[in-house]
Amino acid sequence: MGDETATQWQYSGFISYTHADKRWARWLHRSLETYTVPGSVDLARSPLSLQGRKLGRFFLDEAELGSSTDLSQSIIDALQVSSALIVICSPAAAASPRVEEEIRAFESIHGRDRIFCLIVDGRPAAAARNLDPELECFPAALFDGGEPLAADVRGGRSQKGEARDRLVAGLLQIGFDDLRQRELARRNRRLLVTSVASIG
């Protein structure tokens, strides 16, 4: 991303999705904007414009979810000032010209390094795995540099926290295992405090 710095970002991420996945997009938006980075995580080299230990704002467009490939100027402007692109991946997303165009527009502005994926339905590289091509969850633009890495919530409710943490680690450019261990340590401390308070 060249000489771009964290101070330039109005949004920590742009969430690209299709109408069929609105529930997941809203969940992700809320989950990321309310997430607090564990105090033990070093944020000195974070590419985001953090607000204390919060990740900042994430762009979620609910006004223009048509199938048109013509992106409005407001969408292009939002992509321009977003540090990352997070694509909600599903068969509906793979078939959406709009999602495809948002991916290509972001890549043309910022490159591919800050594109992240969240699989909510379908199968990645379905045709290559001899599966029904209609099960494909990745929009074609994501394959330009090979099959992308993605967080995955298809395992159900138990996968949500891990998937969010994988995305957070990517956004902050820190190791997932390190973030996960610190997140688990924080949760254990909270449980201990709650248990002690209950005993008291």
C-alpha cells in the first residue's frame, strides 16, 4: 500500500456483502466495532487508526445493495479511505456482480494484501474439488492471486469467536495464535473475577 499510513484511514475496514448475507454482515460489523483488543497486545505497529483499544469504524452499506456493477461515487470514496476489505463469502456473494466489482475496485486502489474473507456458506474452490460449481463461495476476483485465506463460521455458533479473532489478527497484522491466547487469557481472568465475586 505504498506510503499510506494509519492516519489516513476513515474506516478500519469495508465490509462487502450481498443482500442474502445481510444478517452475517450486520453481525460482523457489530462484532468488530465493539471488540476490545486485549491490553497485552502491542499495537505500536498497527496499520489501523485505533481508538484506544477499539478497532475503529467499519463501513457497511445498507442503502445500495442492487446487482448493478456500477459503483456509486460514495462507495468508491469509502473504499478509498478503508484500510482493508472484508468480503462475506457465500454462493450468493460469488454470483454478485456488485461484490465482484467492490473487490476489483479495492484491489485497484490498495492492492490485494489487505483483502480478508469470511466464509458463511458454500464451499471454496468447489469446481476444483469436483463439487457443484453453484456451491462456490468465493467471487471470481478473489482467485486472481490464488485461493484466498479465509475465516470460517460454517461450523456454527462456536466458530464465530474464532473467525472474528482471525479477522482481527489480520487487520492488526499480528499472529492469530498470539491474539487467540491473549483473548483466552482475558476471558479466563474475567471468569475468575466473576467466580470470586459470586463466592464473596
